[in-house]
Amino acid sequence: MNFSYPAIIVLWSAVIFSINVIAKETAIYRWVDENNVVHFSQNLPKGTNYTELTTFSSFTSKGKALAETGKSANIDQQISQYEQEQAEVIAKNKEIADKNCKAAKYNVTTLDSFDEVMFTDADGKDRAMTAKEKKEKLALSKKHIELYCQKENDKK
């Protein structure tokens, strides 16, 4: 498989920019030079007479960490770490969705199976649902099934 040089540049640019869209804490450095001019930069200034400000951005300044360690960031490690974090988030979201799906199906089964459904109200008292409450809960549970339960086509 042969790639042209411009295609490789475009591919690496896409990878680098996709990594930078994650909101991270960004360091901004403020210092005053010998002419009393105030400067702001994401690059670590020379010397120790500066103030570090932080903000959240889609770009993370590595200046201070790199200056302290003297090492450059490894893009492959960053990509690998990002992919691992994404996989963990997807797995956790799937686990939560599966639990919500089971609960919604159970609620629909319960509401459809019984004429009178008992529940504990906000005051801690057990009472039967009114027909209107039951209808609303049934509609809500069906919407939860649509939201949380994967369709058979999605599983393939």
C-alpha cells in the first residue's frame, strides 16, 4: 500500500487535531519584561519571574512539564492512551445502558401485567397508581427502551 507524501501529512494532521479537541487544563504564563511590558504565552518563559494561569481549552500546554523533564511528548503514547480512555468510556456507557434497558423492560412488563400497581410516593406512603400515572409511566418506560436498548441491527 503506497501513500503519497501529502496524504500522510493530511492523515497525521487529522490525528493530531482530533487529539487536541479534548478539553484539558491549559497553562498560560504571564510575566513582565525589563521594559515593563506584560506578556502572555503558552510557552514557558525563561527565568522564574512569571505567574502561571490556568484555563480549560482544547489545547494543553506541555511547556512546563517538558522544561522540567527535558523530554518530548510521544505522539504514539498519547494516541494509545486516548484510545484506551475512549474504550473505557464506551464500555462503562454500555454497561449503564444495559442496566437501564433491563429496568425499563421490567417496568413495562410490570405496568402491562397488573391492573393495580402499588408504589411508594414522595411522602413514603404506599399507594396505587392512578390510571393517568400508570399511562405516563408506561409511556416513559417505552421511551427508555428506545433510548437504552440496542436494536438487533446495532448488535451486529
